[in-house]
Amino acid sequence: MTEQALGKDKRQEKQDVPLALYIHWPFCLAKCPYCDFNSHVRPDIDAALWQDALLSDMAHEAALTQGRRLSSIFFGGGTPSLMPPETVAALIDAATRYWQPTSDIEITLEANPSSVEADRFQSLALAGVNRLSLGIQALDDTSLHFLGRIHNVQEALSALDIAQKNFSRVSFDLIYGRPNQSLKDWEKELKQALAFGSDHLSLYQLTIEEGTRFHSLVRQGQFTPMDGDKAADLFDLTRDMTKAAGIPAYEISNHARKNSESRHNLTYWRYGDYIGIGAGAHGRRLNNVTIRHKKPENWLSAVQKQQQGIQEETPLSPKDQAIEAVLMGLRLTEGIHPKNIQKRTGLDISEFLDIAAIQYYSDQGLLTFNNGLLRITEQGVLLTDALTREISL
């Protein structure tokens, strides 16, 4: 087969793999002290103006990816449940016209459990959303206050009940590893969370990100983050309890019943192509990384001037793609098949993996590399980031 024909085959193979679409809504009612996401508080938002801009940004990407199928849409933020349901419906309608939706397309929207947003759930379901991701974050009011949340536990549980009545699939988030949180405290909270019967849980350890309010408070000595060994104990407890409940970890912080994994997020971790539109959204398509303008007003201005909000578009070399695929894929319990990365990039495995380092960490019980499958073990999962960087060339 000629090199030209081989390149055509690779392009055709990629065309056959569905895309994912991420839509960013950058606005929140309040900024949480732990949050380093691209979220902003604005008193007045012209929803019609933002809808038109998002549709324009989407149209630009659609023109570049004609013929691709669409397996998922994810409305993230910010707080996308603050979007008018009519805007959500318009964006879903446009996306499913631009790309051919798969028969089981997953359409997720992130929501906060305040009563104002919970009232919108039925309208959002009618707009086409079929999966809700609810940011509960804690199941006691003292912790919610510490985390800067504007809802209380009663509102959270009410919102969860409404969500489960309106959506076939519901996930919710909790943050653990909070200062002074004991193993017993987290065991009780997680047991309560598992009793709600959701098919997916995102359970994150509290991390202190630079540039956040919590980062400033820690520097000022206002509170001390949890000790790493104690946090590791909570992590192990989380894994044990979720596995016993039939909702095991399939990624470092994400747990699901069989066939209930987030298909959208699996696209990221399996290194598939995804479109990112809206302020600050990242995308990866046609072997290019796209980054939208981060500040909402700058993104809006760019779209009004040039019909799209891209600030940077950078081609990815085969080596870049291989390393990113390793870094993302080893977060998953299923691991990666390096030969698939080899097939995608045309590189030899030895050009992106350090085989000697893999052998060393396998001997330590932190990795396994059997039958062409590379995985991080339960023993090594807390070291995932470090291990993937050690074995990547």
C-alpha cells in the first residue's frame, strides 16, 4: 500500500469514529473558593446574544468536520443549568443537524441543586437533555458552607429527587478529603450517597488550586489541607465501598455501574476527537488542538468579528498525540493498548514508551503490561500522573 493510500485509510478510519461536543456556559451565581474552572459571575446576561454566538461558534466547527457522527453533547461550566431551556434546545437541535447523532447519543448537562435551577429540570429534559450531572459536593451543611456552596443539604436532596424523576441517567459529585474530615465521617457520607441509587458518581479529593480563594486562605494559614496519608486512606475507602456497592471506579475519580460510564468523558480519556465551543473551551479535532478565548467578553467579541471564538489552534505532532493518549488513557481502569496508539500515529511503541521504565514499575507492582494491555494497578493508581510521565518518552 502506498503512503498516500495509507494516509487516506487513516483519515477514513477517523471519519468513522464519532465526535463528542462540549459546550461551555461560563456563568455562575457565585464563585466557589476551590474552583479554578473558567467561571464568572455577571449580573446581566443577554441570553439571546449568547445563544447566537454559541450557534455561530458551532457552525464554524461543523463546517470543518462534515460527515462525522456525534456520540455525545456535554453542557459544562460555569453553571449551564442557568441557561434558558430554549437555548439548550436550540443548541441540541443545531448539533444534531450539523452532525449525524448516534442512536444512543448521550446529552449531559451540569447543574447545581439550588431550587431555582431544580425547577428547570423538566424543561431541560424536554429540550433533549437525557443525563444530568448534579454538583452536590457534600451531604452536610457545615461542609457545604465551607465549600462556598449556595445550597443546603435539603435543597440538594430535593434536586436529586427531581432529577431522578426527569432524567433516565443522573450522576452527582462529592468532594472529600476536606480539612478534619475523618474516615468515619466519609464512610457515613459515602454510604448515604450510595443509597440514592444513582448509576454514576464523581468523587473528587479536595485539591488546592493556585489562583483560587482556598489557595489564598491556605497561604494565610486560615486552614491546613488534609495530610496526604490520610487522604490516601479516604481514597482506598472510596474504592472499596463503591466496588462493594456495584459502582466501581472506571477512572481515578469516576465510578459507575456497568454500561453507565460517562460516554462523553470516555471520549477524552480514550483520546477521541471532540469539539469545544464557548468561552475558554478546548477541543481536539483534525489533529489540531483548539483553545477559545477564556474571558467571556473576549470570546463574544471574537465571535462577533470572525464568526468563531478561537484564540489558538495548534497542530499536534504524532509524538504529541501518542504521549497525550498515554497520559489520558492510563487514568482508566481498562488501561491502554499501545498498538492502537501505534496504529493511530504511525510511531513505533519504543518512540513513545520507555519499555525499561515499564518493566521497572511492573516489578514494583505499580503497572502491568500483559497481552498488549498496559494498566496501572490498584497499588499504583494514586501515582497515575507520576507514572505516566515516567514511562512516556
